[in-house]
Amino acid sequence: MFPVPAIDYFAGTYFTAETVQNRMSEADLVQEKVTQSFETLADENVDLWITYGRETTEIDEPCFGFLLGFDVVWPSMVLLSADGDAITIIGSHDAPNAEALDAYDVRPYEEGLEAEFLDVLSDIDPDNIAVNYSRDNNIADGLTHGLYHRLTDMLEGTEYENKLQSSSDVVSRIRSQKSPTERERMDRAAEITEKFLSEAADAWTPEWTEADFADYIHEMMRDQGLDSAWSWDYCPTVHAGGEAELGHTMPGDLTLPRGEVLHVDFGVKYEGYATDIQRLYYWPGEDSAVPTDLQSAYEDVRAAIDAAFEVIEPGVQGFEVDDAARETITDRGWPEYKHAVGHNVGRNAHDGATLLGPRWERYGESPEGEVHEGEIYTLELGVETEWGYLGQEEMVEVTADGATYFVKPQTEFRVLEP
């Protein structure tokens, strides 16, 4: 007997038991993030946080992903206060999905949301209002210019029209500090990432090109219905030996020469949450031992990552973590790397908020941000050698008094044995 699918009367479609389970999981996640929001707003002395967006399949409001977990059609608002108010003003056709989250006082509307919004604002009576715009933090910049004008038009003539401020610090903490459901998903993504890399390395043959290695991983991803942590075309990024062109390049037709290094940068996205690690593989030459100079270069990279790991803890600023790694690698005679040593990982491989990077113009104020407990970062850098690029990237989780490795780190070359 076949299971009878349930009917989603509002969407006019059928959905399976698996879909129901996924919706329940999303509801758990949203409830966790709403609760986390109350605590964060109080810590940041923000009375009210408004997330205002519209049809999200076309113009994404990043915060709707964890505050609602579904795409909206009409303009919609989520309002969360430091006093524990959780309200969504949402189109009537989207309202059933919001009700199913069991996280909000849902206020459906038909013709427009302004009247309901002003009533809610009067009831909460905030002294300050955080909204999603930011010069440097992309995850807190979801309020479009047009909707900002709509919002200020609604506030014109009220006592709240001059009380808007950036939500950047609020969004950074809520998005970056992982809830239990988020952490579980990232744990699973990490397990899959390591498993796929291990299986690809076991299957590798000397005839494989960079593209062959990537194709093998892509096939496993397709079999399990998984997304890539960044652009599919160069996730994984694969560099075979010293002749490989470095950077965010697409895998090409190079094969790995004996006695050189295969560099792989890879991550999957599992139920909306990503991983991002880099691993190194050595194919021994006639002498099975790793050349002394190659081993020394590898140890220099590890030393720089270890230096960053020792510094990262709650309260430290992003640039301080980068300084520790940058000073270590240059003190060992290598040129400084031309990027940040690390970044947040979560809903994306590069997940905004505090950047573990230098205070360069291109990064704005992101390296000035503080690290918080419960955040997950990468630590990454590399050096160019005649044997290939020695790029290492580890994922670490910030604890109350330091950090732990979120994914078991690579501390020696992985040997390819065709």
C-alpha cells in the first residue's frame, strides 16, 4: 500500500512525509533563532529589530532564510523585540506557512501592511529600531533601497522616523552563533565533505586530470542530492602540481606529476549549511620520502595556522587573529598572503560578519568585529612551491575560552597510492 501524500491546500500542491519532516526541522531552527534574537537584542541594547523584504526568489533578504525558512511573495516583515515580542506581518497567502512555524504572532494582510505595522510599532514603542543595512556586512544588507524608502515613508510624521540604525552587529551574532539545529547540520556537512575527499583520493589514478577528480566528487554529490558550498563549477577547486594556475580556478586538464602535490579546496552544503576545507595530497616520487624543503614549507603553513588558532577566542578582534598568522608566515621567510586568514562559515562558505583579516580598504570594518562563542570560522593560508600550492584550510569552533577544531585538522600530507 502506497503512503497517501498530504495536500498543501494553500500552495495547491502535494507534499510527502519527508517534506513534512523537513518543515518540522525548519520550524525547530526558526524557533531557536527567534529565541537567540531576544538574548542578542538585549545584549546589543536594541529595542526592536525589523527584517523587511519581498519576493525572495528574485531579491534575497538573507535573514528570512533563518527567520522564516520559506520564500515570501508579498512584502513581509518580521519584528523581534528585546522584550520578547515576535511578530510577522505577512501576505495572507504566505501566512499559513508562518503559522506552521509556531514562532510568531502572525498578522496576515491583504491590501497593505502599513496600518498593522504602525499599530505594532505603537504597542512596542521602541527607543531605537535596527534594520538590515550595512556598508561592509553583506548578510546584514538585505533591505533594498526601494524598501528603505517605503519604510521611511511609513514612519514619516511619527515619533519613530529618526530612530533607525544598522542591524549589522545584531545580524552578525544571530547568524554566526550557531543554534543546535544549525550545528547538527554543519556536523553532517563536515562528515560528508571528509568522506567524499577520502573516497576520491582512494579512487585517484595517475591518469586523472584535475577535472576528473572534480567530476568524481560531483557524481557523489549528485547521487546524494547535495549542493556545493560555492559555485559548482569550481567546487571542488583542484590544483595538480607546480604548473597549476592558482586561485578560484576551474579544474582543468593537468595531471599530477610524481613527487608533487595535489591541492583540493572543497565543501558541501547540507540542508542549507556549508563546510569549507582545503586538503593536500602527495604522490611520492622514486624516493617515497617527502623532500625536506617541501616538508619544511608545509610545517611553516601549519605553524601560521596554529598561531591563529592560539589567538582566536571570544572578544578578540578579527584582525588580531590575522596578525598572528601573517607575522608567523612572514617571519619564516614567505611573502604575506593576499587575503584574510579566515571567515565565518554557516549558511554559506563565506558567511559575512566578523572577518579574520587585515585592516585593508577592501574589507571595510569587517576585521574590526569581535569573535563570539559559538561561531565557526575557517583558518586558511598557503605558500607557492615548486611542488605545488600548499594551501591548508581548517574549520574551528569558538568556545568559551578559546577554540576547538570543528573538523579534524590535517597535520601531515595525505599520500596518494594508485
